Amino acid sequence: MEAALPEVPAVTLAGAGAYLYDECRDEEVLLVGSAGSSKTISALKKLVDACYAWPGSRHLLCRQERSSMTDSILPTLESVIGL
């Protein structure tokens, strides 16, 4: 029996974040912008959706330092995206 996938909450994206999620189909993307411009949220939402669409696929998220992932990406996955 296959496990049910968790419900991913709706997230409102604007500007470049909305473009990344809705229109961008590039294989590699570099996000640059000021704090609070939805870079992390849009990238994580797109990544989570891709994981659900293609189980077993591999994805890479990078930041300059590992500690910055602990401070931004992981809390966002837990609180905003709901994983």
C-alpha cells in the first residue's frame, strides 16, 4: 500500500518568486534578490512539487554556507511549506 502524500499548504508568491514557480522551466536557476522577496519559498515549493510529481528524483539546493541553510531553508520547509 502506498503512503498518502501530505497536503502542501497554499503559498502566495509575487514578483520573481511567482515567475520562478509559474513560468520558469530552466534546468538550473540562480536566485538573487533582497531579503523577503520569496526566493526561498518559491524554490522550496517548486522543489517539493517536483518531488511529489517524480518520486525518486534528485534535487540540489545550495547556499554559500551550511549554517545559512539551518537558519533559512530548513525552518521554511517546516513552517511555511509544512514538511
